[in-house]
Amino acid sequence: MSFTTVRLAGASILLILVASVAGAFEAVTAKNFAKGDFEFPADIRGAEMHLLFLGIATDQDNGTWQGKELIRWHKALLAAGVDPDVTRFWHFPVIENPPFFVKGLIRRGIAKDYVDLLPPEQGAVLFVDDVQAFAAAADLVLNGQPTVMIYRPGQGVLAVQRGEVSAEAVAGLADLLSKSPSTESVPAGT
């Protein structure tokens, strides 16, 4: 992993830039919010660049808070000019496997939060056997903070931002995304 500091308007934010961890994500079979089959991360496609909003929590209260904060991130990035037709937005609450008979209730309850925010095909609850193992496989510390990632198919995760929404962090991600994905990639190790 390498680190870089992006300076904007006199403030600095830390973005963790990752060379490539495309294979590091644990593969998860899920149902998207449209009730269609979804394979994470293989079905993340349809654009050259993607924003992944991951809420990886060990309890319901933290998961609810992360979900709300990730929606704030989503709206702030839209307000900052990130075009969802160019950079596709994806939301993935990650939950340790509950009993099978409540999965549909959980998925439908969470999906309601995303109505009018994104197409239902671009969100899925990822039910995993072990949230700690899921986070570790993606080289993420399980710290109860919402995670926003810039992801590019074939290259994997290019940048990670953790925590609450801030103007500086939103500007930093928007700046990274404004670079033409077809002519340059996000620099790693600078």
C-alpha cells in the first residue's frame, strides 16, 4: 500500500492509494436491490470508473449509521459534480450471515433507503460468513467507519477514503475522478 496527500484549498486529506487489489475482494453471491442475481465484485461493470460505498459493520447500530453516512457521501459527490453516468455508483452494506429466513427482510428494508438515489441494480446487501475476514481480504481495517473506494475493472481499488463526509475529502475524490480514465490512471505511490 502507498499513501499520498492531496492538497485542496489549504487543507490536506489522506487518501490511501492501492496499486491493485482486484483479486483481494472476497467473491460474494448476492441479490441486488432489484432482486436479481449479483456476483460481487465480478458484476461491477458498465463504466470505466466506479465508486464503491461499503458499510462493513459488526453490529446493527453501526451499520445503520454507516449506511446513512454513505448516502451523505453519495449526495456530496453528486453535488461536487461527479457524474454517475461516467462514474458508476454502487452501494454494498456488508453483514455477517443472519438466518436465511430474514435475509429478504433485511435486503428489502435496506433497499428502501436507496430508492431515488441509484438504480436498484447498483446496490446489494453482501451477506458474508465473517465480516472481519471480508475486510481483511480487501486489506481494510474493520474500524466501524464507512468506506468509499474508487474502483476500476482490471485494476481494482485505486483509492480508499474512510470516515465521515468532509468537504476536503469529497473534493479530493472528485478531483481524482475528474482525471480522464481512458488517458491516465490514478497515480500510485506519489
